[in-house]
Amino acid sequence: MCSVPSLAVMTGDSVDIARIAEEFALDNEFTWGSNVKITGKSGAVHKFDLVVTSKKDENVKVAVLHGISEDLVSDIMKFNAIASDCGISLKALVIEKDLDDTEVNLTHMYNIVTIDQRQSLKPKSDIFGVKELDESLGGAMKRGNVYMVSGKTGVGKTTTATQFLVQGARLGEKGAIILTDTRGAEFIANAKTFTFGFEEYYKEGTIEVIELSDRIRELKEDVLESLKSRSRYIEKLTGEINRIVIESNISRLVIDPLTPMIVENDDFVNQFIMSLAIPHTYMLVTSPVMKSDVSMYGIEEYFVSGIIKLEMDDPSAGIRKASIVKMRGGSYSPYPFYFKITTKGIIASQSERDLKGGSIFKRVEA
Ligand SMILES: Nc1ncnc2c1ncn2[C@@H]1O[C@H](COP(=O)(O)OP(=O)(O)O)[C@@H](O)[C@H]1O
Ligand SMILES: [Mg+2]
């Protein structure tokens, strides 16, 4: 018998699951699991990168190989063998590069559908809905990865995160924000005063606001005592987060800020952030800065896929700058984006330096 666990936590790079489902005509009725173990007819237990299952008929399963290794030929052969042992005939190979002739021949021979993600994941300027910022990101942010917006208090992290959710809602994507240090009512009251449409999306349920309960403190208490309690904590928290995402069909999730959920320990932070990577979902966490210039503990930056750092550029004029200081697997602009925050949200602005550089003369104000 083949059995598929339902937990859908995916680490590593993202795979466009919706596209796979579309390719195999599963409509919108499907579930998925990553790193799925299935016992084959031979009795051996096999592991698949991803298995997408039809909700209408559980026997309709697509086995997916994420073709990222150097030795793709032997991976394809092994993949075909284990799929066949598990009685799975629908097979997909997800690639992000051109295949050579041998690889192409193998996929034809084994009837494996090749899905090139380069088109589906490439630049769509729709992450924040702020043209200049989206352009400087150059489509580098991908679903299934965890990104961080960092900066000091008042610089604009929550506003950026809110706008990220509103932009998703405009595109028909459901979003949620998990508040870890603000009361929901307080956040909502402030977000409503922006004119970019938060209130409407919140009322219709396209954006959900979630508070972290005080139980987090109890739960976290003995996290550093033993490896076992650490794993239990991570499983519990990320399990609940996964459940929210699946139940409410969330495509964009924000944790604002991440800090209260984690403790200062390399392995812990690594494990926690890995477990936050949810297939098909953009995950954005915010972080205040303390031990490094982009995070609280100086650890978080190593385990996220990308960082947007916010700073005040000219406090008297309210001008801020956003710099992309890390972005895995993408070409993004090395130049900062200057902006102001008004009731309209984030508005592109010239840097104070540019303004000053404009003229040699300065009018003396009366
Ligand atoms: N509703 C609003 N209308 C206009 N400006 C706002 C509004 N909310 C926040 N701001 C401005 O944006 C700044 C950044 O706020 P916020 O995004 O909450 O910062 P952070 O999350 O980094 O602490 C505030 O200091 C304020 O100047
Ligand atoms: Mg904030």
C-alpha cells in the first residue's frame, strides 16, 4: 500500500505546484506533500521530492522530481524506477535549465512531463505593487521561500508587509499577517487609515489578521533545554502555521516580527526558518535590528532566501531607503529604492542627496 503524509513543508527551492496541477488537469482540486515517503510494491520505502494528489480521486498522483542535481541522468532513472515501484504513472520533472539530449531522451522514454519553471516564476512586477521596488527586485522573490524585511522601529516594516498583502489581495491571492508583538485591533485601526485598500480586503476576508497568543511564552520556555523540546516547539508552531495556510488557502503570509517566535541559537533558527518555507506561499517575516544591521540576533540573515533592509535616509524629510542586501537565485538591483510613507502607503521619492545635488544655489527661507 502506498500512503502519503499530508504535511506540506518544503525546504529548499520552490516548485510551482499550481503549474504541475494544471499540466495534469487536476483543476484546482489537489493536495501536495514534499519529501514524501511511499512504500513500493517491492516493500522498499521510496522518497519523492513532491507528490501532488487529486482531491477527486486519491489514486491520481503525480510524482515530481526537482531536477537540480548535477547527475540528472541517474536521478531520472532512479525516479522512474521508484515511481514505477509505487505504481505512479504520472511523472513530472521540474527544471530551471536546458536539458541535454540524453536527459531529453530519457524523459521521452519514461513518459516524464518536463516543466520548465523559468517562464512561470520569472519577473512579474507584482510583489509589493510599488513599481520601483518591484522592478528593483526583478522577480527574484519566489513562492516557497522565506524573505525578511528588516530595520529599526518606525522605518516602515509593518507598512511594507501590509502593502505586500494588499497587493496579493488585488491579484486575488489570500493573505494573512501573524502579529507577534502588536494587538490585532491596534494593527487594524492603523492599517485602515491607509488608502491603499486594506480595509476592504480585510472586511471581505481576503486578508486575515492573526494574533499570537500568550501561550507562546510557556511553549518557548524549555526550548533550549533539550533537543526534543526544541523539535516539539518547532513542529507545533510551524505545524499550526501550515494548517492556517492550507485551511484558509493562504498565498502570502507575514510574520511581524519573527523575533518573539525564535531564540538565539543557530540550529534553532536554521530549523525554524526552514520549516517556515511553505510550497506555493510567499513568506515574509520582519525583524528589528540589534546584533547585526539586518536582524535581532545576527543569525536570521543566514537562513532566509532574501533580505530587504529599510533605513531612514533623511529623518527630517521622512525619506527612507530600501536596499536588497541578499536575494538568492535572482538578479536584482544593487541600487537602493528611496521612499516616503504617506496615507497612500509607500511612495517613491528622490534621495535627499539627489535633491541636494540638484542645484548649487539654495534659496534662503524667510
Ligand atoms: N496609517 C498611516 N498613515 C500615514 N503614515 C503612517 C501610517 N502608519 C504608519 N505610518 C508611518 O510609517 C512609519 C513606519 O511605520 P511602521 O511600518 O509601523 O514601522 P515599523 O514596522 O518598521 O516599526 C510610522 O512611523 C509612520 O510615520
Ligand atoms: Mg512594525
